[in-house]
Amino acid sequence: MALDKSKIAIVGAGLVGSTTAFSLITQGVCDEILMIDINKERAYGEVMDLNHCIEYLNRNTNVITGTYENCKDVDIVVITAGLPPKPGQTRLDTLDLSAQIVESIVNPIIKSGFNGYFIIVSNPVDIIAHYVYKISGLPKNHIIGTGTSVDSARLKNFIADLINVDPRSIQAYSMGEHGDSQMVPWSHVTVGGKSFNTILEDNKNLLGKVDLDKLVLDTARAGWEVYDRKGTTYYAIAAATVAIIKAIMYNENKIIPVSTLLEGEYGEYDVFCGVPCVLNSEGVKDILEIHLTDDELNKFKSSINIIREYTDKIIKKIK
Ligand code: NAD
């Protein structure tokens, strides 16, 4: 009897890639993981270390090194290859090199016959996801940037700390660029079904004046706060990436804010950015179009303008 194996390839066996692989095996998400890296020794070292965990985990996952040719029958390719920004650089400063790296990965993977889903983690993630969409020729629902999934988790942490509830009881999205210009539609933040704005109004005595703009800034800055202390970030993004993988592999219809192509939603066209999406075995099944106030829509569009400016530069190069 031949059973189809669920396979995930991770390209970039650095900190984000190997932490994603570790999260996958500890949660027992798939049958096989291929680790691919330009640094073959690094990939092999990670494969060995990951295999040495199996004895103590709930299930056996076959973790091996792979090549782009091996990606033909892989379900999901996660791209985490690239260089994290150097001190003083923004994510956008890494665009040119990141695009070159991603091109050298995507072309041979497509040549292998791969027809699955790309999850893009490499920064600047919105623009790189768009680039992968253009050069891969795959349908838009097959290209998923991790977008503001990790920022939304950070935002929930800030709100949770403020009002002392479990972050998972909070509904909140960060939207737009996975970067400095991201915004938060406060009119859609709820805690246990109660509007956050009303919670603030009802608890003035307890909470005092809460600076929402600062909370947005703190959310956008949170990755940098981690970066300043440990030189990079990887646990949170790995957790978000695995949540996206599970939503696809288990056909969950889970709503996660990811970077996807807008084609008229929010009045925007031809731009990848972070918006809440329904994810299932079709990848991005639907984009949730939440009603933004005029002020929120302006902030969202400002963020999109920044993504578009950089996207145009890089897309021009492939025309
Ligand atoms: P890292 O330096 O630890 O790992 C990167 C890996 O990519 C290295 O092992 C390197 O050998 C490999 N690589 C480089 N060029 C390659 C190529 N041409 N082909 C195959 N592999 C190649 O870096 P990291 O901390 O794991 O970060 C990786 C990427 O993820 C960066 O772009 C970083 O900005 C991004 N990142 C994104 C988020 C997010 O929220 N989207 C969060 C953290 C990091």
C-alpha cells in the first residue's frame, strides 16, 4: 500500500529555517522535511540535530537534506533564505540581495515541476512575496507571505499585558507592511467579544489614558527590540509560519493576517500586503475585507504606498 507523504521543504537552514523545522517536528505536522541551504554543511548539521530529537517526540518525522530538484512532489516550500538586516539597515534595505537570492531558489524549484504553496518569510516579505508571485507563474493563492502574522501576535501581547488577559482571547490585526508603516484598525479590536475602544472607555480609572499610536509603534518596533538584544528574531516567526502551514495542510479555514495579492480589495490592486485571510488547502482561500474607518483606510493606504514604491522598483527589473 502506498500512502502519500506530506512533505515540506525549508530553503534557508539558518535561525528562522531551523526553528521552523524544530516547531514542525515537535508538533508532528508532516511526514517529511527537506532542509536546503547554499551552505550544505549547515543544512546537514541542522538535519542531524533535528533527527536526534525524534526519540523524545510524539511522532517520527523524516528530516533530510534536499535539492531544488527534490521539490517536485513537496506540498509547501518555505523560503527563509536571506540575510537579516545589518545594524542600521531596515528590512527594505535588504531588498536587492533578497530578490537575487530568492530568484536563484524559485526558478529551479519551478523547473522541478513544483506546483504547491510557497510561504515566503525572507524580508522585505511583502515585496519578496510579490516577486515570487511574478517569477513563479503560480496562481496568487499559492503564494503566501508571512506578512503581519507575527506583528499581530506581538500586538495581542501588548494588549494582553495592558488588560491582563490571555493574548488568544483577543481579536486584533496589524495590517499593511510587515515593517515600520504597518497600521492597526482599532475599530476591529475586540476582547472576548467586547470592543477594545469600549473597554478603554469603561475602564478609564484603571487604565488611564492609553496611547494607541504608541501601541502601534511598539508593535512595529517589537522585532527591532528583540533584534537589539539578541541580534535577530526567530521563535515568533517560526510559530507564525507553522500556524500558516497547519492551516493549509489540515484545511483549517483559519483566519491569519498574511501577505497576499490585493485585486480590488480595500480599493487596491496589484500589491502584496498583510490583510486577514482565510487559509485552507487552497492556500489563501479568501481575503477578509473588514470595514475600515476613514482614518484607518488612510493609514492602510499610506503603508501600501510604501510597499508599492519598492515593489515597482524590483518588478521593473524582471520586465
Ligand atoms: P540566517 O542568516 O540565520 O539564515 C539564512 C540562511 O539562508 C543561511 O543559512 C544562509 O546560508 C542561507 N542562504 C543565503 N543565501 C542562500 C541561497 N542563495 N540559497 C539558499 N540558502 C541561502 O538568517 P535568519 O535569521 O534565519 O533570517 C532569514 C530571513 O528571514 C531574512 O531575510 C530575515 O530578514 C527574515 N526574517 C523574516 C521575519 C518575518 O517576520 N518575515 C522574521 C525574522 C527573519
